[in-house]
Amino acid sequence: MPQFNPAPRKRHWWLVAALAAVQLTAMAEPIRLGLNYPSTGRYKEQGIAQAQGAMLAVDEINAKGGVLGRPLELVTANTASDPVKAVANVNNMADQGVAMLFGGASSDVAIAAGKEAARHNLIYFGTLTYANETTGSEGHRYMFREPYSAWMAAKAIASWMNERLANKKIYYVTADYSWGNSTEASLRHFTHTEDTSKHGVTKTPFPKPRQTDLEQGINQAVKANADVLVLVQFGEDLATALHMVQSRGLNQKMTIIAPSLTLDIARSAGAVSMEGVIGAIPWSWNVPFEFNYDKGKQFVEAYEGRYGNYPSSSAASAYSIVYQFSSAVERAGGTDSNKLIQALENYSYTGLKDTQTWRAFDHQNVQTVYVVRGRERSKVMADKHKENFFEILSSLPGDQAAPSLEEWKEQRQAAGKPLTLQ
């Protein structure tokens, strides 16, 4: 007669229970998240990275049983970096019952979409919106920005520039829209280069500057005998400008500053054009490995295993937002926007790097900013994915980088806006 062995029965019991939990979660009403991102146009690479990061987070959370027993469901729409289209997407996704919205890749898009989300009493998380206005003069109760602001990036870069490039002649080639202008203004402020007669500027049209527009700006910098060329451009526009600079050998004659960099931009520009370029990033795939952040390492490895390359800061931002929203839902006990806002404000957490905080008075995510330089081509190419683009030069803690309450109030007052979020 065979002996009774309780172990298989016990394992079978728990397997049945786990499967039952998954089935119950699958049967529950989903919590829908609306991702408003560019899958076409000049910023499509940054947009696609957001979608990939968001999908990874949704799948991970659902595999663990969802949020409050409900699965997450990602609803997506293409903005094509067009504010009008982005607003229409918000309305469509609100009609589909999303509990929140997120997205970006253009500050004009994020600002317009965030305002429309507020009309529906829905939170909007900015994933890639660096203009100061996002959480400054145009900020409101329903807008939360996950990445840094132009102010924060500029302050970090200026701390490096002021030590090494003091009294140098600087020339700016600036995309003429919210992010470009606020980045230039912030960098001028922190580097004390407000005098445009000495430190000139060429404004390029946005969106879709022509190649001749970028060439004209670069030519003016050469004509002005500038020591430093600041390319306040983004996405494919920045990649194009960096190609022009490299092909003319200007990177051997000037220091090249690209205030906000991403892995997607570096891929587009290529290792040769990126070499020696100075910029800022809110996060890079090598940050958690250099500073030993376990959750960041796990994210990089999971993303790499799924997509076959490293995640950019855009992907990391969207991934983090899904987790932060889910955590807020659990703390709030549901998806009511007012309760979610309360759960988020002044909440600190450790995610893919060191401690970050959703600041209450402006809803800016206060976090460390990294100053980086493009590595030599040989070092980039030695990496298994040929994507080890960024050497980390320095970092600035979030509480030093972000504008103070007094500075924020000055921005609001200058814009004629209330001194508290409405």
C-alpha cells in the first residue's frame, strides 16, 4: 500500500489558490491608464520608449495580482507631438474610463493635455516634459511631473560649466517653444550669460525646423567666435545638429552643450557625434549599476530581457509612473482623483535610483540630476549593446536643483497665476 505524502497535495492546493486569485483579478473591472505619447514624428523614439516602459510595468503588476485586486489596462493614443491632437486624445480616453493619464515628449503637448485632463478631474503625469512652465506658471492640482525641469537640468549643468568654462563666450541655438526658451533662460541665469550682445542666440522654428535653420544657428556661433555652443534642441533635431557640428569638426574647437540628453537621442546621433557632448539626464541605465540601486538594476535587466536593449530615461519615467500611480491607489483605497492627489503630495520613495519626492506645493518630482559627457566611440562600441554612451561627471541633489518655494512663487506671480495650485 503506498504511503501518504502530504507535500504534493499541499503544493497542489496553493497552485489552485494562486490560479483562482489570477482568475478573480482577470474577471475584475480593470483600472485603465491612458498613455498619450508620440508614436510618429520627430519625438517618436522617446514616445515608443515610454510605451515600452509602461507596458513592462503593467505586465509586472498584473502578474502579482494587479492593484486592489483589479488588473491594469493600458490605453494608448498617438499625439504626433501635436497639442491639438493630444487634447482630443485626452477626451477620447476619458470617455473610455481611464483613471489617470500620462505622457509627453513635448512640453506644449503635456501642458495642453494636462489642462484637458483637469477638466475631467483626472490626474496627468508628465513623462517627458522639461519646460519650467509644466509645474511652474502652468502648473495645477492635476499635473504631476515625474522627470526634472529645465531649471533643475540647467542648474546642474551650470554648476559644472561655472567651474570649467567661466568667462567663455557662449552661443545658444534654441528651439523656439516652451521647453527651449525656458531652458535657455534658466541656463543663462545660472551661468550669468544674460547679456545677449555678448552671448548670442539663434531661435529655430518649432516644430519641424529645416536643416537650414539649424545650419544658420551653427554658422552664427562660428561667426561670433563662440567658445561654447549650447544646442537647446531635442529629439531628431538635436541629433541632426550634432551631426552637423561633428562633420565640420566644430566639436574640436568648441565645447558642445546639449542641456537635456536621452539614450534615444544618443542612438540617433551616434557615438561619433556624441563624443565629448555635455548634458544633463534625470536617469540613465548605468546609474543604478554605478551607484548600486537594486530596483534600478532589476528594471534594466527586465527591460533588456524583453526588448533586447537598454531602457532610456523616457522608458524609466513611464515605468516609474505606473508603479507610483498603483502605489497611490493602494494608499488611497481607490481611484478617486482628490484622494490620489493627497496620497501623492509630499510622498517620498526609492525607485530606480535614490530617494525621490512628489513635492506638494508644485507637484514637481524632486530628484537627483546627473551631468554627463558622451564617451569615446571605442568605449561605446565595447559595450554589448554598443549603448554605453554616458560618462557621469557629477550629480546635484534634488533639493538643491529644484526651485525653492519662494522662487516658484516668483514665477507664478510674474505670470499672474495664484500662489497655490488650483
